[in-house]
Amino acid sequence: MSRIGKQPVALPDGVTASVSGQTIEVKGPKATKSFTATDDVSIEVNDGTITVTPRGKSKRARQQWGMTRTIVANLVHGSREPFKQELEIRGVGYRAQMQGNILKLNLGLSHDVDFEVPEGVTVTAPKPTELVIEGHDKQLVGQVAANIRDWRRPEPYKGKGIRYKGEYIFQKEGKKK
């Protein structure tokens, strides 16, 4: 039994959900999102809660059960308030700035990196060494943060690079004479 899948998703005030076939559509004050589930699970909306149940006892049905419930919970949360991911930039001369829809990154490469921000996500740079990524789709926000981080991952000797806020980088010891 899936411990996550068993829990119903509560619909807060101002959020409505409707199911048609395997597609659930969640409407909230900030956004409207939809998700199409696989045929291994069934989704029901009953007086203020959304329940996900597996169809059958196959391994795939049990796998889809918890994942579908989590995706539906993220739809409900994202329809009310945006998801947020924060990045820190560490390194001498490393900085970021927004110019319209393009994020300009100076990361010690021979050229500046121009990262085009996809639709549905907003990136702000409150300081030259901080980035805040916000959006109503949790998967998209996480993917954009990972793509930005891939330009210069934190290295283990000096800790330079782009890291998630609060991320701990294990520092290695350098060469000894």
C-alpha cells in the first residue's frame, strides 16, 4: 500500500477541480493547471477532496498511485501560490543579471552565458549573486533551476559555482607538498 497515495488531497477555499476521463483540471485564483493520468489509476473528486486509487494490484499501478497523488497535490498548491527555488552564485567575478526575458550569467567562461527563461517561469536577480526562480509548475521550476545550475556546478575544492540555497558542498583537501 502506498502511504502517500492513500492520503486524500484537500481542496482549499477558492480552488476547484473537475475530472473528465483520466484528465483532472484544477482552477485556482492564480493559475489553471491540468494533468492526464495513466490508465493504471482512477481519480475522483468528492466534496472538497481528491482521491487517487489504483486499478488492480500490478506493480505499475502501485507505482503510479503515489506519483499521481503527488502530482495532483502539486497542481492544487501551484494553483494558489507559486513554487520557489533559490540559487546562490559563488566565485570571484561570477554574477547574474536579468535583461528582459534573458538571464545573463558571467561564470568565468570565455563568453557570457545567455539563458532564455521559458514561459510560465519568472527569474529575478535581487543581488548579482542570487537568483530566485518562481512559477506555478513545480516540475518546470525545478528543471529551470537545474538547467541554470548545470552551467557551473559547485566544485569540491574551492566551492565555486552555482548552488541551491542552503546546499552543503563537501570540501576536499587539496594537494600536500
